[in-house]
Amino acid sequence: MAAAATQTVGSETIAYCTSCKMDLNHVIVALKGDRIAKVQCLTCKKEHAFKAAKGQTTPKAKKKKKADAEAEAEIHSIEAEWEKLMAAHRELPIKQYSMKGQFILGDKINHPTFGEGIVGKLIYPNKLEVIFRHDVKVLIHGGAQS
Ligand SMILES: [Zn+2]
């Protein structure tokens, strides 16, 4: 490979693109002495300071802790489910939750701590699985009966 002589404004060079996050062909836009100062990415057309190729030819995976992503996905799915259920049961009156109350599947309840929720599951003999906006909780009901 020819040395610094080929590094002239307008010639191509492999550099690390700060936008594409990978090594790509760039056009030299500005030189500082015999060093490349500024380049334009041929892929995203952005001009940025020259960064030497990093030997990276695929985009960097977004750094996100797996657990975080999973927790987030779970919250989103609960919230989506909750919204769907609340919309589906829009006409239902809200029942105030009480341990002594009797609830059935699909009841819309209001809990003093968790807010509004929908009974998603009945757990024999006296428990309810209730889908609240941010969490699914198991509550006791039918206290008078058991
Ligand atoms: Zn780019």
C-alpha cells in the first residue's frame, strides 16, 4: 500500500464511521498536515472527524443489559395487556376490592394500592390473579366463605 501520498482531499480511505458505527469507505474532506482530519462517510454521507478503522465491519450491537431489556419488555407486555383488558371491559362497573368480596373472571376492580385492574385468573379456592397496569398481583378474596 502506498503511504501518506495517497491521502489527499477527495481520495477514499477506510475509516471508522461514528454514525454507522463500523469501518466504511470515506472520502477525505480535510487534512491536517499529512494526517487525515475530516472525512465524509460514503454510506451515511455524514462528515465527521477521522477515526482510524477499528477492524469492525458490522454495526456494534446496542449495549443494553439483557435483564433490563427483559424487564422492560415484561412491563410493556403487562401494560399492553392491561390496556387491552381495560378497553375490552370499558362498560363494566368498577368494584372496590376487598378481601371479603367475591369476584369473578373479568371483573374490573379498584385496589387502594395498585389501582384499577382486571381479574385475569381465579385461583382455587380464594385467590385472584389481577392484572394491574404495571404488575400482576395475586389477591385474596371470598374471605367470608373460606
Ligand atoms: Zn456513516
